[in-house]
Amino acid sequence: MRPARQPLKPEAAGDASRPQSHLVRTGTGAVLVVLIMFIGSLGLWIGTPLGMLWLGSEIEGATSSLGAAVGAMSIGVVVSILLLAYVLARLSNAHRAICRSRGRADPGHFVLEGVLVVSAGIAVVAFVIWFLLFAGATPVPLGMNL
């Protein structure tokens, strides 16, 4: 018969042979997961549209078919969003598990929601800055004089 396992002592959790335990104990793991979620959500709002515009322009340039380019972009956007949503949900679940393992209350998907809202705001501000300052657009479209 095997002896019962003893729980890890706090001193042993930071042992070099157990780096994951150290990340969980200090909360660094949770911060890293949130940072990766933030980068992934920026990829959702900025990377996906830019990547699909690039893909469409490459297809249209190679085939001279606007329909093929738009079709590929449409499929690519859906696939990219589904893939990023799956990855972000897994990261959110990892963050929840880290919080629970540290004895904290389960935050649910609140952190993911906050990260998505903040990154969407950053993406909108970046788009407006690009549109007004770098794209050569005027604030009032269609040549209207106010």
C-alpha cells in the first residue's frame, strides 16, 4: 500500500523542478495568459482584416478575378475568427483554472470580455488615426464643404 501524498509546502512550490507551480503561486502565469489573450484579441480585430485584405489582393492580382478574391476573403475571415475565438476561449479557461488553483473566486469569462472590449477600442482608435492622418482622407467625405 502506498503512503498518502502530502500536499506541497509553499516553500516547495517555488522549486526549480516545478516552474509551473511557481507561476501559479506568484500569479505570473495568470498575467502571462491575460497578455497572450490581449495579443490574440488584437489579432482578431486588426490582424484578421489586414491579413484577409492582403490575401484578397494577392488572389485578385494573380487571377484577375474579384469574385475569387472576395470569396477567399469571406471564407478566410470566418475561419480566422472561429480559430481565434477557440484559442481565446481556451486561454480564458486556463486563466480561470489558475485563479481557482490560487484559491481565488472563479472570475468566469469576465477577463476575456474585458480584454476584447479594450482591444476593440484600441483597434477603433488606431483605425481612426490611420484614416484621418495617414490614408489621405478628409474628415468630411464626398467633398462636402461645411
